[in-house]
Amino acid sequence: MSEIPDYLKRGYITPGELFSIIPKPSEDRLRERPVAVPECPQEIPCAPCREVCPTGAINMPTPNDLPVVDYDKCIGCSLCVQVCPGLAFFMVQYVGDRARITMPHELLPLPERGETVVLLNRAGEPVGRGKVVTVVPREKSRGDTPIITVEVPMELAWDVRAVRVEG
Ligand code: SF4
Ligand code: SF4
């Protein structure tokens, strides 16, 4: 019987573990435009991300395979982030000395554009503060998840994956 990976026992994956499973986008690519990165390490029968992608950037031969993004084909449309039922897709872009992280945000209230929010890592721990730069509310006809984009210090680009709105 194969050993259960640490990230499954822990309940979240570290950046090092993630990039041992999928390739990390290059810095040049991260500076060019937003790029979608799946954090979906379990082989579960699920594929709405692949179905919604307009450019065929998400490689997944069968719904049981892990999604792997062809970063050159990704246009940063964010549909995979909105449609993923597991809240497992994110987008990252490097802008100057900051990083912009696009993430699902299911909890109410939704923050407002320009609002300062508490940045949370994958364990749900506060790691700093950042500014919300875009908010896309739920697309009612499809029931998609609301998404937000938050600007964070560069050193937190691969740690921040949620926010807390202080209201
Ligand atoms: S952001 Fe758009 S183009 Fe990129 S992988 Fe997701 S759905 Fe495909
Ligand atoms: S939609 Fe989300 S949970 Fe389903 S395979 Fe894609 S990334 Fe994984």
C-alpha cells in the first residue's frame, strides 16, 4: 500500500510540495500576465476547470488525472478559478516588487476594491496585510464562486491563499 503524502495528512500543501508535482511558472511568465496555477494534488473524478478553459490550457487526459496548466496557453481569464468546486485554482502575477494573487472568496462579506484585508496562508494563519485590487461577484447564472485579486508583498506570493475581511 502506498504511503499517504504529508499534505493529505496535514490538510494543505506547501509550495515545495506543489512544485514537486507540477511545474512552477518562470519569473518572466509571471511578469508577463496573470497565470493560473492549480493546487489540486488529489486524483479525484473532476474536470470543470478543463471544460471551462477557453484555450485548452489545462492538460488532464482523464477526469481522474491531476490538472496541469500549459502556462504559455493560459490567457489569465480566471474562469478556472471561478468554476473550481474545490477552491483549488489560483492566479499569480508579479507586478514590480508586489505579487497579485487571484483567489476564490466564498465567505461574506466580499471585500471592496481598494480595501485593506488580512492575508492568510494555506493554514489559515495571518501573515500580513494586502490591498484588494479587483472583485468579481458570483456569476448567478452559473453559480460560480466570487473571486478577488489581492496585492501582497512579493515574499508572500506563494503563501497567501485567502484573506480575512475586517469590515
Ligand atoms: S485562467 Fe483561463 S486560460 Fe488560464 S487556465 Fe484558467 S481557464 Fe484556462
Ligand atoms: S475543477 Fe478544481 S477540484 Fe476539479 S480537477 Fe479542476 S482544479 Fe481540481
